Amino acid sequence: MKKTVILLTALISLIMLSGCRDAALPYNAVTYGNVYENRSILKDDFYESNLTYGSYSTAIENYIKDEKFPSYRSKIIQTENEYETVFKEFPVKIDFEKTMIIMHCFTTASGSSYEIIDISIYEKNLVIQDKTVKSNKEPPNASVPLSKWIIVTMDKLDIEAVEFIFDN
């Protein structure tokens, strides 16, 4: 009886501890940098040619008001050649035989960060669900509206499109 109680207590403790740990994201997904830091690892010409509507451009010293600029952009980088056109540097070495980079750009003045809460695939469409993590700073971080990039590395998948969904 005593062994059974000890075993059950250990099992319940193990279940409770495993429930408290963050579950690993599917496809070994990892978000790199934050939306402020990521600008520094992008090539200037890539950044300026991929602005989003409403963001401030230092090149023209004004806000982007041309309707040809979308409100968001998503990019899938699966080769070294694609990588070379986008990045000055990257925090880790990428093996494009096994890994790809997913990028999502949008205009925001918020200082919030973003956290992936779910990843799924529907046919050849990757869906990444993000949650806004509000800043704890007083006053909260804010800036002029800028084109900001979320950058994710993950296992290389056979996909054709990516969609980001944001929960507040």
C-alpha cells in the first residue's frame, strides 16, 4: 500500500511538472530576434523594397501611402541564394537542406513582442498563429509606424504559402 501511494504521488508530480513546461513548437520552429532588432540583420535594399503600407521610410523621409504597398508581406526562404538577397547576417547558421526561414512583415508602432502559439499545415499552406505579448514597461514602448519583421526558422517543409494569424 505504501509503495502504491509513493508511486501515485510520483506519477501525479510528474504529470504536474510536465504540464508546467512549455511544449516544443511543431517543426522545431524558433522565433529569432524581436521586431525592433530584426531590422538590423536585414539588407537595406531588401528592407526598403519590402515596406508595408503606412510605415515610415527613411529613404523617402515620409510615410508609405502608395496603395501598391500591401498592409503585410510574408516570405518563405528555402535556399542560400534567397537568403543572400535578404540578410546581412543571421544569429545562427542555417542548413537549407533541412531548415527554412519564414518571415512576416507588417506596419506597427507597438513595442509588443510576439509569441507563436500554434503552427499547422493545410494542404501546402503553412498557418502560424501568434499571440501579442504586451510590454510590461511603463510607459509602454512605441515608435513611429514602421515595417517590422517576425522571423522564424523551422524544419524545411513542402509549402507554397504562409499565413500569420494574430491573437491579441
